[in-house]
Amino acid sequence: MEQSDAKKIKILFLFVVVLIGFLIFLGTLFYWATIDRRLPKLEHSEINHALRGNIISSDGFKIATSQKLYKALVDTRNIDPKKFDLFVKLYSLYSGDDPKAVAATLNANVGSTVLSYRIDSKSAKYLQELSRKLYKLGVFKSYEDPKTGVAFLHGLSVIESGEDRLYPSVDSVTPILGYVKKMEQKNITKTTGVKGIERFYEDKLSSVQDSLVIGARDISNAIILDGNSISSRRFDGYDVHLTLSLKMQKIIENVLDKYQKNLEAKEIIAAVINSETGEFITLASSNRFNPDLIEKKDYGALNISAIEYIYEPGSVMKSITFALLLKANKINPYDIVNVYGGSYKLGTKVIKDTHKADKISAEDIIVYSSNVGTAQIAQKLDPIEFYQGLKDFGFSVRSGIDLPFENPGVIPALNRFNSPIYKATVGYGYGMNATFMQVIKAYNAFNNNGRLLNLSLVKKLVSPTGQELFPEKVPEVQVIPVSVAKRMQKILIKVVQQGTGTGTKMEGLEVGGKTGTAHIAEDGEYVRIYNGSFFGFVNDKKNKYTVGVLVREAKKKQAYFAAQSAVPVFKEIIEKLVDNGYLTPSAEIQNTP
């Protein structure tokens, strides 16, 4: 019985041993069948990275675009030493790189070596074709890794390294165009907006989806596209179509450059708006930069002064004050106002005028820019009317323009308007801060039947499939009655015909506007530095445009007065609008206020 049991145990033991051996065999077989044995793959995949969208002017020019960058790499161990010189010669010919530098790079490295990181799409296609030719010429040979015993054959590979943002118009349309910064995403260089339109429309400009192609490969690792290959579609970012004309933008920028030099100004800002749509024809600055090559000297120009720089606007605010008085029926344009020979004491403050007179009509307070007259008529507005009226016109509120980092400006708190001094100073544009954008938006209402429009720089956004998106339209606000707007138009035309803006007069066109010369305060004290501005409109029989000019800190003698700085710029802008077909003078327009 014991002998029989021992025999059974031996048989069972042998069975277990055989079973374990069989399981080990199956496990080994499964292991080698499933692991990556580093054998050459018969299947190959390629990612085609999507690109950032373009920014396009209204006249069809790409002012910001992206191109793919590629890197070329080769394994030096796969280059046949006998054909090393041939490889260097052909690669250099196709890439445009220096042959000596290519040879030095190859000789200094063993294994996978990057020859270039910045290859454009055109050169990449040539190099990919070269890769196939090099295989046929026998330039590459198989190499067996002595550590693993695995043989491999890697030729010249050209793969995407990222994207590069290009600005073909160099500094034009800056700073509002903005700029981008580079960032790494899964070992690919991408770009993202930092300022301007590039930043504001980042969510639409940025690429949506890369494409993936999977298929059998040929000897040079190129995918064979057949019925078995798999691909997904690439979706680039939306193209942003501006309302700005690049041609007109460049023309106005040249005008500003000329006057900045002549006036020795810190900066000149100018804009032309279609008064009925709120779309910009141009929004230009004399302080620009090249987004492709931003240097330390450009740092001061990176901010968009039209929306970020706040200043006391000065006498251009007299028109707003007068419009609020007309709206409240608290003044008649023909009322007679005593301006006391141009000197008036209000409390402890003495207010003075450049234009000396004893008595003038209420509307002539605007025509001849009387501080004394404005100080008196501003008292007719009660605090709520004045405070809320300024807010209704868009002051101390962001304008809504499609640009980031807009400064809302500042007006005094409501209780400050109980003070006659504050009413007076705010009435002629001191004791408050505004942006260029807020002032031109307010003035646009005078040329648009009293309606306040949301201004825009972008006409539409277009997807790669042609789908069009349009920026959301903000409802117009009737800030003043039509009758008040028409009356203000007449008064502003009279400013050009008889008052401080005569330098902008042009026969056959309806031109109106208001000068503003404002002291600049430093450390709480007004110094002998000024901002000069002129905001107004110019119309022919069919077209209506609102135009604004701000000259910052002109240093040329006497040029700080708006009549000597902003007015000539305004006039030349009108002339350029005529020269380029935006306006057509007509004998039927008589310009009688």
C-alpha cells in the first residue's frame, strides 16, 4: 500500500512538473508575442499639427499668419562612411545650410543628431523628397546595436517642431494687433496671444484639432495612403477679419510719423470710424514695434495707448457738457453769457480764457472754447444729471472695444458734483480721466443722430470650413435726442468755420469738431506739458466718418496748443480720405452752421 502511494505521488509530481513547464512555455510564448521586440514597424503614424488662424485686413492682406517649422534629424550610425560627403553635399543643397557646419555637426555627434530646428514647409517637402532619393542612392546602411543585437535603418527624418508666427506688414497695425509668446505643448512649439487682437480673440485664433494619419510605411518611413490607412481631419484656428484697411492704416501711420517728428511729440494717436456702423477704418499710433522682433527699446510701445492711457481730456469735454444741458432743456444756444473779459473767479479759483470777450452766445462758448462760460453754464446741471450724463456717454465705463486691458477711466464720485468747482472743472475736461477710445465713442454720437454705438475692429471670424461668426452686436443707446445731436453738429461745424478749428476747414465737405488743449499733472501739480486733441466728424453726401486725433506731449515751441498740433493732423487725415476715395467733396455742401 505504501509502495502504491509512493508511485502515485511520483506520477503526480511528474504531472505537476510537466504542467508547470507547459504553463511556462505558454507564458513565454505569450510574452514574446505581445511585447515590443523593437522590430521595424510595418505601420507608421504621422500627426499633422493644426495652425493658429490668420488676422486679415479689410482689403485682404494677411497681417498675421502662422507657418509650420520642421526639424531635420539623422542617425550618424546609418550614414555609409564612403558616402558621407555625398550626404553633406546633397543635404546642404536642399536645406541651404552651410556644408562645413553640417559636416561639423555630424562629426561631433554619434547617434540621432538634429541638423536644423527651423525648416519651413517648402524646404521640408524638398528634404522629405531627398530622404527617398538618399535611400535609393545607398547613402544609408543598416546598423546593428552591439548591446541589443537589434539592427535598424534610420535615414533622414523631417518632422514638425512647431509653428512660427509671422507679421508680413512688419510694424503696421501695431500696437492694436498685439503679439504672441511661444509655449511648448507635447514637445511642439505653439504660440498664444499676449496683447491686442492676438490676445482678445485667442480662443478663436488658437488651433482646434491636429490630424492623425496611420498607415503602412515604405522603406523611407513615408505613409502609404490606401484603403487601409486611417486619417482624422485637421482644424486650424479661425481667421479674424478686421474692419481696418491695411492701405489706409499705412497711409495714416506715415502721417503720424511725420508729425511726431515735426512736433517732437511723445506719441500721436488717430482714428477714423464709420459713424453709422462703429467700424474702424483706421486706428493708428506713431509708436509701433515689429512683433517678429521685439527689442528692449520697444517696451514702451507695447501698450495700446488708445485704451490704456488715461488723461484729462480738456476742452473736448465742453461739447459733452453742452449736449447734456441741451438734453435737459437748461440752455438755449442763443442765450447770452457774460464771460467777464476772459477772467472769472469761482470760489478761490480764478478761471481764465485765451479768447478775450465780454459777452458771447451760449453756443459760442463751444466755438471759442471759453472756460469761463463753461464754468458758469455747467452749474445749471444738477449733480445727478451731470454725473449720470457722463456715464451715459461712456465715461468711467469700458467702451467695449474688442481689445484687452481697457482702462475704464475715472470721473468724480456723485457727491463731488455738489461742488461748483468740480462742476466747472469737469465741465471743461479737468478733474476726470478718460481714454482716447471713450472720447471718440462719445463724439460719434453727434454724427449718428445721438446714438451711442459699440465700436469694433473685427468684421467677422471665419472657420477653416468657411463658417462665419460675427461679433455680438451691442444694442445702440439713444444717449441724446436726435434734435440735440443735430444742434451739436451745427455748433461743431461753426467751430471749424469760425472758431478754434478753422485749420480743418475743407470746401465741399461737412467738417465739425472741437479742440482740446489740456495741462498734464505730475505729482499733483500741473506742469508745462500738454496734450492736444481734436475730435469731430467729416461727411460728404453719402459717407459719414468720425475722426479723432490726440497729440501727446508735443515739445516744439507753441505746438502744445491743439490748433497747432492736432488740427493739422486732422486736416491731413481728411485729405487722405479724399485722395483714397472715402470722401468726395461736393459743391452742394455749403458748410453754413
